[in-house]
Amino acid sequence: MQSGTILVSTVEYMELVDITDKIEKDIAKSKITDGVCVLFNPHTTAGLTINEGCDPAVRSDVIKALKKIVPFNISYQHLEGNSPSHVLASLVGSSLSLFVHNGRLQLGTWQKVFFCEFDGPRSRKIHWRFL
Amino acid sequence: MQSGTILVSTVEYMELVDITDKIEKDIAKSKITDGVCVLFNPHTTAGLTINEGCDPAVRSDVIKALKKIVPFNISYQHLEGNSPSHVLASLVGSSLSLFVHNGRLQLGTWQKVFFCEFDGPRSRKIHWRFL
Amino acid sequence: MQSGTILVSTVEYMELVDITDKIEKDIAKSKITDGVCVLFNPHTTAGLTINEGCDPAVRSDVIKALKKIVPFNISYQHLEGNSPSHVLASLVGSSLSLFVHNGRLQLGTWQKVFFCEFDGPRSRKIHWRFL
């Protein structure tokens, strides 16, 4: 089974980072042609998602909305103070399944794959395996 | 690897469409017996979910709640005006893994598979691959 | 293909139950070494997630936040009265893909796998398959 790890350095407290090119480069290097590429995020204050990558306003709008959706001013018990980040990790999810066809990701016209930073800036990694 | 595409025509702005029968028909045609069927939604204002399919009120309640959860009246930057739909796409998710046993989906008693339209009505498709 | 079922008895209305050890025991028994373990939750008022397992306050904070995020006081139609539980099932999701390396789950330092009870207490099960 082919597998690898992608590295991401985030610069904001919360942001979506487009990792599509990094995944496609790893797929090209691995000479993978057809199958399913599973991504796994090993961090508890981050996630993985697919969304529109054409207009950068979409990713900032998504972050703006997520900050409204998750309550920041309730009495959390976790002393590290980043419970909203943990909540977002569970809402967005930590694994993704992507289809590969002829050595390329089979994404929709507007789709890009994003690493979701919910407690940055940090150095992060994403593991992938090919089935 | 066996694969296919399911077509869905949605009729509402936001709705859950039961696609369980369409998936099972494709599985039957492909003579698939045991394994994992991965579904992938290539649209950025839609999603895939599993929920109760017996009482149609559950799917309308889910849509009603999602419309309350996502903010509609904040200053979004994306000019197309459908940022809440993109947010819901990331909250619900774009891929699902279903188990197949003896040629049938191995779902729970009340479970059905739903395509989630968050910016309809539109013509949509869902890709699947069998592992 | 190797597969199995894990049993969980929940004790609260809503809670996160750490099922990491149960999955690892099944993997050890199955003599699985390397690949992807897919988990599937067959219930419509429950989910599966990965989050921090070190400080138990994280899981209670996540439940506290989810109860704030989902509206409880809107006019739901589903007569069983547990629509907020169905909404949470779709937000958190019903399948997870975990990587296995050398017979162990390849999780991040702080990650544990949780069954999410959103309508307990109940007797629940989680199916898994190995790819």
C-alpha cells in the first residue's frame, strides 16, 4: 500500500489551506493511477474539508461562519482554553476519501481539498494512504 | 475497481434526497458482493449524509435545523451570495463509506443514504467506487 | 476482508465514549498489520468522531457546545421528539477511516476514537471493516 505525509505550516488562528497541489504531487511521485486516496488528519484542533477553491472569499466566509456557529463564551472546563477548536475538529471531521483516476484527483470543477486550521498558527501534517 | 455515477435532480433550495435505492441498483448491476462502497459528492454546495429514512419529517427537521445553525445575515464576501450553502457543505461532508454484504448495503434498521442539496434546485451527480 | 462489530453501552443522554481500546483489541485479534480500518455507525441518533482523549473535559466541552449549536426549541415535526439528536448525527457523521500500521492504530499523540451518543442511554454497536 502506498502512503505518505504532507506538511502544512499555518499562519492564522483559523484558516483553510489549499493542499490539493501537494496531494497531486505525492500521487504523481507514487505513480498511482486509479483508486481511492484516504486522507487522515492526526491533530485534535484541525480538520479536512473539500470546498470551492476558485474564489478565496469562500474559504474566509466559511471560517467567519464557523466562528459564529461555535460558542466561544460558554463555561468550558478544558484548561487549555481551546475548546471551540476541538468542537470544530469534530464538526468538520478528520478523514476524507478522494477518488483518483488516471493519476489525477477526480474532483468537481470548483472543488479543492483544504486543511482546516482551528488553533494556529502551527506546523501540521496530513497522512494519506492509497487503496 | 468497480465504479459509477448516480444522477439526482433536486427540486428545492435545500432538501435531503434519498439515494439508497439508486446505490443498491448500481451495486446489483455491478454484481458486487462484499466490501466497502465509497460515495463522493463533486459539488461545493451539497453534501452526503446518513439519517432516518422512515419518517419524512426527520429530513425536513434536519434541513430546518441546519438553516438555523448556519448564519445567513453576516457580511459574507463571496459575491455569488451562496456562502451559507458552502458552509453546510463543509459541515455535512462530501464523502461516505458504506459497507456491502451479500450484495446489499449493510445499513442500520432506520438508516437511508441522503444527497444533501444546499443550493438547489439543480442537476447533481454522486460518484461511487467499490473497494 | 476482515470485519467485526464493537458493542457500547451508553449511560448519558449525550456523551462521547472512548472506543479506541475496543478497536485496537479487535485489530490485534484479527492479526491485521497494515491498511485502513473503516468504522460505520448504524444508528441515526449517534455518530463517530476523533478528538482529544487525554483531558476528559474536552469530551464534555464538545457535548456542551453541540447542545448550544443545535436548536432545541424550534417547531420540529418528527413526533418521536428527538430531532436535535438526528441533526447532530448528520453534523458529526457516521463513518470514519483509520490507518493501521504494524498492527496499531496510527492516531495522533492526543487522538482517541469516540462513539457519540446523542439520544441515550442505549445499547449501541459499531461495525468495522479492514481494507
